[in-house]
Amino acid sequence: MKERRARWGDRREGRLLRNLHPLEAVAPFLMANRNGATNLFRDRVEIRAAERYARAKRDEGLAGFSLLHVLLAAYVRTVSQRPGINRFVSGQRIYARSSIVVNMVARKEMTLEGESAVVKAEFSPTDAAADVYRRFSQACEAALAEEGNGTEAAAFAIARAPRLVKKFAIWLVRVLDYFGLLPASLIRISPFHASMFITSMGSLGVPPVFHHLYDVGNVPVFVSFGAKYAEVELDRDGAPTRRRYVDFTVSADERICDGFYFASALRMFLGYLKDPTVLDRVPEAVVRDVD
């Protein structure tokens, strides 16, 4: 498919959508703040197929392949078919993001004193599950390496400044971001510029939270999932059967797409989790967002 050329009004991380419905185009002015435009959703997903798939991947040599990698691969594949969920709002305009970027906070040590780092992984719509695993593993290694964490270095530089200097620095970042003038180097390390933020509350032994969206930057979706658990239910024949579930929550910026479109994407995402084997194959076609 022929790549679109950058045009006036595009940003470093995305392409301005110029042919949206008027109601969609005016939504960022009616709902100026991301948190004020956030919809909250909670559900659970049956994970027996996903767990079997993860075990098979580990047997194939993908060490540490887990439910998280299945979730990421399912999300990447969903974006390839429903690109509208990879839009973002910046400067009160709606853009199609140029790539799929997922953020996650990882702790270097699972202790109260342990430091954390932001993992920022970039994916392609044509990635299969093994590609997602490789890209995410590389991003984790880079983020957890002492010398590789540019996000922490930038935060420390601002934190050491006097309060008024910090306030001015954040104001300047907001203004530059509004007009799409942030340097690519800052966008690359920023935890506030991504397609999605994902967090695993299950590793902490607590239910998933409804996480807020940040009004700085342009992350439009935050997903949180909890611990695995089992329930005994009756099957269609009335016989008891044991099923395994994970609860999850979604906080989503409603300005990027309408509810019908988002529901379609969610059903597709859950479908991939019920049959993850399709994630081994490259998608037959990648859907492009509107102009």
C-alpha cells in the first residue's frame, strides 16, 4: 500500500485527519480535557485458550511468554483492522498515529524501595505474536538497563530545578506539544505519548483499577488487568466445568472514535484471545484509517 506523504498540519507522531464528520472534528473543543472525555469500561475474559497458547510458545523457545504477550499481540492485531482506536487528540485536533506504541511501567525490583522504569515498545500492524514478543522484550531490556532509561534522565533533570523553573518547563512542553513542535527525541522517551498504556495489577495481587488518562501528552487508552482466577460454571449440558478468567478495565478517550466502532474493536480483541493461534499469522491486509 502506498504511503501517504506528510502534509502541513501533520505531527511527528501522526497524521492529521482532515475528513472527519463535523461532530467528530468539533468534539475536542466541546471536551477540551482528556479526563473529561474519558469513558470507563469493565469486563472479564476467559483465558484457558490464551494460557494454552502461552505454554506452547514457551515450549517453542520463547522464554517467559505470558498472558501479557498474548494481550499485546491481540491489541496490535486489533489496531491493524480497526485503526481508529490508534487515533489521538493533540492541540484540539484528531490524528492517526503513525505507529503502534505501548507503554508499561516495570519495576526493577519487586520491593517497596525498588525503582520503576517506563517500558515503551513500538510495534507494526503486520507483527505476528513472535514479533510482538521480540519487540517488547527488547524494549524491557532497554528500559531496565541503567544507562538506557532516557525517561528517568529527563524527569531527574526537571525535578532538580526550582519550582518556578519546573512550572515554566512544563508549561513550555504543553505549548510546544499543542502546536506539534516537541522534538522527536522527547516524544520518543515520553511516557505520555503512546497508543496505549497497559498495567498488570495481577502481579500485585489486587483487582484492576480504572486508571485516569493524562491531560499532558496524547495517550487515548489505558488498560488495566488483574489476577487470574477460576470459577466453576455449568456448561450447555448442565455439567459443571472449571473456567479461568481475568478481569480488566479500559479508560478510553471517547473523542477518537464513536462507541459503535470501539465496541467492534473490543469484540475483535476478545475474539483473538479466545483463538490466539490466528496471531501466529501475518494479517492478510492492514486497514488504513480515513484521510
